[in-house]
Amino acid sequence: MTTVPTFSASELIGILENIGNWIFVAALLIVPVMILVGAVMLLGGGGDPIRVAGAKKVFLWTAIGLVLALVSKGVFAALRSIIGG
């Protein structure tokens, strides 16, 4: 018969924080690449409004992703302070 592993709240927050740290590092690696993609799209657009709008969307969503990654670090810090671990 298998048993279900038990975790304390602090251990669960630690596991989720480790997962969040990996996602944060991945986001920090992806953001510069996406900025370069947006810059190439903007420079290669040749003034075409559709291509310029596409490049602006890449910049916008890259910024939103970076903000969400930074906010997630704050959420884990707040949870850790609330739990007291």
C-alpha cells in the first residue's frame, strides 16, 4: 500500500518557491531574446503599420511577462512572511 507524502505549509511554499525561481530564471533568459526579436521586427518593418504594430505587441507582451515574473517573486516572499517560515 502506498502512502501519501505529507508536507508542512512551509515545505509546500518552499517547493513552490523553487518552481517559481526556475520560471523566473527562464523569464530572465527569454526577455532579452524577445526584445531583440521585437527590435528586428521594428527595424525590418520598413514603416509598414502592421509590422510596426506587431513589433509593439512583442514589446508589450515581453514587458507584461517580465512584470509578472517580478510580481511572482514578491508573492512568494509575502507568502513566506505570512506563513512565518
